[in-house]
Amino acid sequence: MAKAFGRRDVLRGMAAAALLGRRARADDPKSVPEQIIDTMNALFGKHPGFRSAHAKGIVCEGEFLPAASASGLSKAPHLQGNPVKVTVRFSDSTGVPDIPDGATAASPHGFAVRFHLPGGGSTDIVSNAYNGFAVATGEEFLAFLRAVAESGKDAPKPTALDKFLAAHPKALKVVTAPKPTPASFATEPYFGVNAFLFTNSAGKARYGRYQFRPEAGSKFLTTEEAARKSANFLVDELGDRLAKGPAKFRLVVQLAAEGDPVDDATAVWPDERSIVELGVLSITKRAADNDAAQRALGYDPLRLVDGIEASDDPLLELRSAVYAISRRRRK
Ligand code: HEM
């Protein structure tokens, strides 16, 4: 039976590594992204060849067929009617490469998609299964990680994490929100969280956020069911599923209404906001040499293309810088 890998386990690892984490203090001359990676490595351990976050995953290949409505939103080349190839990676949360797929800390799962553009080049979407984020800036995220690092099992109460969450009610909401384990990587929705600016060929520009909606519907397990699953059940299930047929997602963009914050990932827009259908992603097979494929890939939320621009959300620049450091360290 898979061991439940709860927050306490993460915290235990974090506490053991708090000494390392202490190297990255506010007066540290290193950049915030560098300090974030140091703290992540301290929390999850250093695992050469693996990502500092979302370390465990599976790479697959497939195709994206844009909907007719996609070109009305953006002039981006992969949204103009013709199918393009995609390389995707599903992942478990944390920088622990052997985390059981059904562990609480493995959620929210990640879904990264690279579109191979007609005429060369590529563009990425890096999404996860939780709609919203705990904090709005890199500095706050670093403070959050450090609070976790200092709040091991034996830390005096209230812990640094208790204090951080008391001062950041939105983070408390995210940390305590249910994040159930799905029956399959293909039966949960994924959210882009950060806003982008989409411009069509007539020059009309609108802010929006990506969502991937599973064609198989949303199906989740109870905590007990998840704990009984084998450590790699999500990764294994996907292989079995694809042997029978493609796993499909509808890619949509949720449009911002007047006044919706477009620079704050903690501000989730209401469900009633208009949706533009961008098309259908069909995942058809696992990449052949999966370990090599995972190592070679480096997604970047700012790998963009004409017709899709970053919003002023500070997390976008931050994530891009952090991912680049993680990539360099895992080479
Ligand atoms: C402060 C904000 C964040 C930080 C510091 C952060 C950090 C990281 C790092 C270090 C990696 C490993 C990159 C690599 O080695 O290639 C990563 C991967 C990933 N992150 Fe984030 N992340 C943040 C926010 C987010 C958000 C908001 C989402 C979802 C919307 C997300 C989804 C993912 C996914 C899916 C991956 C795995 C990509 C892959 O499969 O290669 N992250 N993140």
C-alpha cells in the first residue's frame, strides 16, 4: 500500500533542511528567484537531474486542433485553424521525484503543454489543477517557503507558518482548500492562473486565463481510495488509457471583465466570466524514452508568440526566472 505522504512528511523534510534554508535570508545577496530555488532544494532535497518543483512526471505527445473561435481571440499561429503537434508533461507537485501519486502533497498536479508552431518555434502553457495561487509576488512566495521550512514537527507554536497564514488569509484559503487526487491525470481540469493579453489580427486585445477541461469529465478519489493506490498509479493509468485511445482536453480562455484584476494570481475571477473555445488537445502516446524526454524539456510560462503577451502579473517574470535556474541546476 502506498504510504500517505502528507504535509507532515513534507514539513519533516523541510525541518531537517532548515539549516540549509537559513543560508537564504533577506540580507542574502542572491536574487529572489535564486533564493526560492535554494529554499525549494532545502525543503525537498537536491535530486540531480530532477526539477526543483514538479519533479515527478510523464511526457506525452499529441495534437492540438484549434476551434474556429480561436483566431477571433488571437493571431497566434497555432490558433489559425490548422492542427499542430504538442509535447505535454503531467506532473505531481513538490520536488520529490518518488512522491506517491496519491499523496496529498502530490496535488495540485501540473500540466505543461508545448505547441510546436507551423514554420518552427514553440509556445508553452504551464498550468496546474488548482484555480488561484497563495501569494501575488515572488517575495511573498519566498517568505511562505521559508515559513514552511521553519515549521517542522517540533517547531514551537505558533509556528512561522501559522504566523504567515494568519497574516495572509488568501494563502490560508489555498493551503487548506481540498485538493483531491484525480482518478486519472486525464480527469481533472487544469488552470493557467496567471493572465495573458490576447490580440487578434484586427488589433482587438483582451485579457484572459487558460483552462484545460477534460473531455472525460472530472473524476476524483476519496482520500482513502487515493491512499490505497500504488505509488505510480497516475503515471501507469495514463499509459493504459492512451493504449485504448487519446486523452482529450478542451482548451478555453476565461476572459477578464472590466475591473477584474489581471496582475494578481490570488484574485480568482468568477465562474460566470465569458469563455472562448480555443480548441481540442488530443494526447495520443507516451514519449518513447520518458526519462530523457523529461530531462530535455524545460517549459517556460513566458515562451510566448506574437498575439499572446504577458500581463503585468509579477509572478510571470518570477516564474520564468525561477524555472530557468531550476533547469540550469538539473542539467
Ligand atoms: C511563485 C510561483 C512559482 C514558483 C516559484 C514555481 C516554481 C517552479 C519550479 C522551480 C519548477 C521546475 C522548473 C523546471 O525545472 O523546469 C516548476 C515547475 C512547474 N510549475 Fe511552477 N512555480 C510557481 C507557480 C506555478 C503556478 C502558478 C503554476 C500553475 C499555474 C505552476 C505550475 C508548474 C508546473 C506544471 C510545472 C512543471 C513543468 C514541467 O512539467 O516541466 N507553477 N515550478
